[in-house]
Amino acid sequence: MKKLLTLSLVSITLLFSSFTSQTSNGGDYKCLIQLKNYSGKAAYVVVSIVDAKGEYQKTLRVLGDDKEWYPDIYSWYAHREKVKHQPSIDGVTGASIINGGRNVVSFKIDDKYINKGYSIRFETAVENMEYYKDDVEVLLTDDNLKKGTFTAAKGYIRQVRLIPLAK
């Protein structure tokens, strides 16, 4: 009888853990984007979801509302020009971010992108300065979303912090 009870408890535990391990961290997020101190104008930042090949899937946010400067964000802009059936940008938040500044935006990361080889990419451009196609790029996994803070930036970004909102 003890063996049967123990086997039942182990089975229930394994069943429960299989359900909880499949829970993804998709949903609504607040995102803090903090820039480094650099000399130059404010940075335009584009936040997108890309697939394993780097192909754009969705634009989550654009920080910078003057369309005159969108061509400076080369890769994203080329994609936008190629995909004419998308008449508007998914999420423009307004002003660009000044050097040393920070901005908090919100967006939704759909479950379909979690643990399936997709990444969240932060692209940056500053007028008359360098462009960074992947200033920060993070694979969308449960572990990375739980971690939430990313500082391995290549360009103008000091850190990105993803904060899940209650479901």
C-alpha cells in the first residue's frame, strides 16, 4: 500500500510540474530603457520581435515621433518600406530619449513568441552618429523574461529592464 501511495504522489507531482513548466511569461510588460551618457542628440529606439533569422515579426514600440529620422534606423525602416500592407506602426510612443535619459513604455509579448526561437530587439540611432541594429537583443525564453534586466548593450543603451504586469 505504501508503494502505491508513493507512486501516486510521484505521479501527481510530475503531472503538476509538467503543467507549471509549460507556463510562459507572455503578457503585458512595462519596459525601462535607460541610455548611456554620450555626446549627441536624442536617440530613436525601435523595439521589435524578430525570428531566429532576424526577420521582423512585430514592432512593439518606436521612441521618436519625427518620421523624417526613421530612415536612420536602416534595417527596421527597410522592412517597413518592404511591407506596405502595414499602413501604420504598431506602437509609436512619442519622444526619442536624450543621452543619459530613460523612458518607460509598455507592450504585450504574445505567448506564441516565448520559447520558440524569437527575440526582442532594441535598435538605436542618433542623428549624425552610429546606428545599432541590435543594441540589445534578447532571446524570448521563460528564463530570460524572469531575469528581466539586460545590460549587454552594444550602442547607446545602458540597460533594459522588463517588468511583467499582473495577469
